[in-house]
Amino acid sequence: MSSAIISSGVARRIALPAQDEDVATLRRAIVAKLTYSVGTDPIVATERDWFVATALATRDRIVERWMPSTRSNYANNRKRVYYPGFPN
């Protein structure tokens, strides 16, 4: 029987960043992407520029969390399941 509730012992070991610190870090990452990847000064950036910078910063965060999991799976020879895509 599995439970969606995490035990209090496990919950205490999970370190969560402070929300304010996490928001500030994301803001800095977005401005950095806007400046260095999109190549636009924040003062004159369009809504599209901000959108692209936000998407790139978000993708970076996802990949940072995904890579250790993927490397662990390869290192432990875990099986992977691939689903075929739908035809266009």
C-alpha cells in the first residue's frame, strides 16, 4: 500500500530553499538570460524578449534537476521505457 503523504522524518530531511531567495535567484537568472542569451538590454526588452528569457531560465532549472536523475539511472543500469510518438 503506497501513501501520498510523506512521513515527518523524511519531510525534515528535505531541504527547501527560502521562497524569497528562490524568487530572487530566478529573477537574476531571467535577467542574465535576457542579457546574454537573448542579447537585449532589460530597459528596452519587449514582452517577447522577456518570454524567451523566462522560458530559457526555466528550461535550465528543469535540466539541472533532471540530469542527476538521468546519470544515476545510467550508472545503475536501470531500465528506461520509451513511448512511441503519434504520427503527424
